Amino acid sequence: MTLESASHYVFERPIRRVAVIGAGPTGLVSARSLLDTGRFEDVVVFERNEGIGGTWVYSPDRDTHTSIPSNHPLTVDPPATLTSSSPPRTPTKSALYASLRTNLPHPVMCFRDDPFHAVALFPGHGEVLQYLKEFAARHGLAGHVRLRSEVVRIVRDSGRWSVTVMEANGRIYKETFDAVMICNGHYYVPYVPEVEGIKRLVEGGTVEVMHSRDYRVPEIFRDKVDVIRFCARLPCSLQGNAYSASDIVREALPFAKRVYQSVRGHQIPAPTPTPTATSTIVNPAQGIDSVAHVRPEIRRFLPPREGYMRGSKGSVEFVDGTVLEEEVEVVVFATGYLFSFPFLADFETPGSGPLVTDGVVVHNLYRHLFFIEDPTLCFVGLPRKVSPLPLSQFQSMLVARVWAGLVKLPGVEEMRRWYEKEMLDEQGKTLGRKVITFGLKIEVAYNNCLLQWIRNGDVGEGEGPDGNGDDKVDGGDKDDGEMRYLDNWWVDMRSKALELRKEVLGL
């Protein structure tokens, strides 16, 4: 039974062995944070792929088993079947396209005390992967990582965590840990809404429907339309307005006859001419709206009209009632991702319910991090619209120090009060994705709050380092390393990331 003092959580036993799930950026920095305390006997990082790096490991191959629609994590990413004859599952390919460059300049993107060296301001995915490999080598993490080892089940057992692992060779084994850090990322299970007509579109097989996770190179648009007789090029449609959506639209333009970008809540401009099929240069300064036809959200996919020849594609109707006069050849959804933890599918505590229901948020977490009913389980790196490496570093530093007994954690009742106030509406229902979608001001206040918590040894009421939620502070001496607040220059560069990217890359 968990003990609790008047105001702070007391763990029922010392935490000595820790499992970290995932060897991407979040898992690597979490392992480093744990090891830096010198308080843990064993730190094991489980990684299902052949190397470290997580989502930054590029593969030219696409996944062939993406479900469309994809709107429930346990349906599209079910738990592994554990039998002696169960073949190891094929790891999901990462969400990288060949030309991808970071959204953030590297001084803002990097871990606080591990800068990039001799790379472009917005590095490519290969440079980021190399940075992570050097980070792992510099901090001696290799000996703690077990590659080709997929965690397929985690259950609470006699006050500790039983972790079931399936290796690439089919071997299955269990180990017991005092605490578990979930660092498996959230760019693997795509969200594709169940738009009316989408199943018919997929089953018909004449239109390619995909999620941006599976996009690699723009030639896919040209190769696809070339197989259509009597029409050298057909239009394509893309739904979404994130960086990936804009990048894919831009790359598709020289190959497609016409590109339509469907954006929720966008103020639709008058249609503008797009480059011809033979265009080889697109002026980035024009911006997306001047080279692609922007439309509102898709309402439904329409079947081919009567009188169309066999093999026709059908069209698209938007929420404003307009219908494309042209048939579409390719539809790409850049609509985000779902949280998915199939290895925790059976985990549920009385009164708390499941950790994940629809994949939009993870329930019952204190400060988006500690599982309230049992804070020996933590989730690192969940917030969206942030610079993920610094945030994961601050989070993992805090967790490591709490588990090591160096920093205090509020009691269950206080953690529950915070959760109900910040994460639920008046009817007790979750506020959804908006509460984990930060933006700059919340991101800075949150990170600096975590660091203040670490420095003071106890959580305070304020959101910022001085208790007033300021989003600009003096970060402190550079010798503080990872313990520096997010200082003024960091905030300024972070706020100008989009403009810098356009200036440097023309994107």
C-alpha cells in the first residue's frame, strides 16, 4: 500500500531499477538524467529498432499496413499476441521524408548543454540522427540500450512493474523494475479521420490515400499518375496545415497538374494560378496560398459521377458545399498522430480508468508527466507545439530527482486537484488536445517551472521561475549547463523560428 505524508508523496520502496521504453531523443536524455543522479543500480533502455534515434531514423521504405481510417489507437495499434509461435512484429517506419529539415533552428532544438556543431541552422534528418548518436556516446548510454527488443506488455505486480519483452529473434522474456519511463514518442500511429466516403475510396483502389507519415519523395505523385491512361497528370488533394503539409504541397507542385490543400478554419483566398506541369522552379516567396488551391475542411469523398468511364476516381466535397470539378488521384492526410501504448492496454487502476481512450490525450497525469495513482510510472515528452528536446530534458531531470529522493512530489490528493482543475471541464470531461498544445508562452513557463521545482526541491504555485509566469528570464550562467532556464535569446529565436526558416530555406 502506498504511503503518504501530510503534503508529499512517499514511495513505498526505494527505486533502484528503472526501465526506459524507447531510445529516441526522449529515451536517451531520460537515461542520461537517471544516470546523472548516481542513485540507481540499473537503467535499461528498450528499443525495438536496430539502432537508436527513434523517429529520426530515416527509411526510404513506407509502411504497407497503415489503417485508413485510423482513429482509435487500440484498433490500429493493437497489443502483441504472446504465444510461442507469434512472429516478431515489424517495427513501424518513422515519419520522415527524404528532404525533411527541422522546424526549429538547432540552438533552440538541442539539449540545453549539448549543442549541435558545424551543421546548417535547420539541420536535415541525417544530421539530427548523428547528433543523437554523438549524444549517446558522450554520455555512455550504449551499454544501457537493448536494441531489437520490443516491450509488448507492462503490468503492475506486487508493487513493482513486470515488463515483457519480445526480441527480434522471437525470444520472449520478463524483467521486473521499480519504475518505468514511457518515452516511445508519438509520431508513429497516424490519425486519419473517418470522413464520409473514405472507406469506399480506399477499397476502390483507384485513388491512393495515405498519411503524411508514409510520404517519402515527391516522385510518388508523378509515378502514380503515369499509370493512368489518357491522362498524364491528375490533381492531388492534401488535408492539413502543419509543416509537413506545407512541405508536401510544395514538393508535389512540380509533379501534379494541380494541388489542393484542405485546411480547417482557413480563410479561403480566390484561386490563383499554379505552376504548369513542366515547371521546375517554384518561387518560395510566393507562399503556399499563391501556388496551391487552398480549400476548407473535407466534408466527404464523392463517388464517380454517372457517365464516367470505368476506373474513374470520384471527387471531393468541402464543408462550404463546394465540390471539385476535377477528379483526384492522390489524397494525403497530414492530420497528426494518436498517443498509443499497446503494451499498457491492460493497465487500469480502480477509479482512474484507462490511460488512453481515443488517443488524443493521456489521462490521469500530474503536470503531463506523473501517473497520479502510482508515480513510479511516468510519460516523458507528451506536450505538443514545443521544442521537444529541451522539454524532455527538463521533464526527465525532474523525474530522475523525484525517484532518487532528491526532489519532493505532492501527495495524491494535491496531484488530483491539479488534474481536475487543469485537465477537466466542469462536467469532469477531458478538455482534449488543447490542454497539451502549448505554444511558446506556455512552453517557456512550463519548462522554467520544472527547473524551479528541481532547484527548490519542491513544486511551487507559480508558473515561471519567479512565480509569475513570465515567458522571458535571465537564463543564468552558462556553467549551469542543463540547469539553465530558457533565457531571453532562446525565447526570441524560438518565437522567430518560422520566419527564420523561410529566410534560410525559403520554406
